[in-house]
Amino acid sequence: LSSSSAASDVYKRQELNVLDVRGLSSIADYFVICSGNSEPQVKAISDHIRKGTSKKPHHIEGYENQKWILLDYFDIIVHIFKSEQREYYNLERLWADAPINKYHNEKSKIPITQ
């Protein structure tokens, strides 16, 4: 993900993957996938991303149940899973043709732009 006007510091997650789905999907250019160990942690990650970006998401799904929260920033879709749901849905396998950048237990900046 290139330069941005806003960045989110995702800190409460086990593993963060960025899938480049350009050319594979017409709905977005990138999928950001991360997870938390509990529903409050999933909500905290979502809140932190939303507060850390200057752009508001176009659409939000799953905020009430906190097992899989989707933040739609048009070109970037952020998927925040509870660990069990991430394993079950396994978006990385579903989009296996997409180039992937993996970040494991490190502080990382995820640009969110429109």
C-alpha cells in the first residue's frame, strides 16, 4: 500500500496480512486481514483503526457481534476477525492467488486511503 494521508497503528493483533487483490476482485484493491483473541479485542482493533484514520469507512459490517468486523474504505477492505472465525473463513486461502504481505507480532503502519 503506497503513500497515505492517514495511517492506523494496529497493535492488538496476532498476525496481519495484506492481500493485493487488484486484478482478482472488482470490489477492492487490498484486503487487510487481522484478528484478536476475544470480542472486546476485535472491537478495540476496529475502534483503533477508525480513530487512526482521517477517512471514515464507507460501510461497516459486524460491529455489533464483534466476531468479524469489516471496514470498507472503497479500495481497501479491512477484515478484523476473532481468531476462531479467521481460521474458519480462511480468507487467505480463498484469495490464494493474491500476492500477500505478512506481518507477525510487530508494530506496523497500515495506510488507509481513498
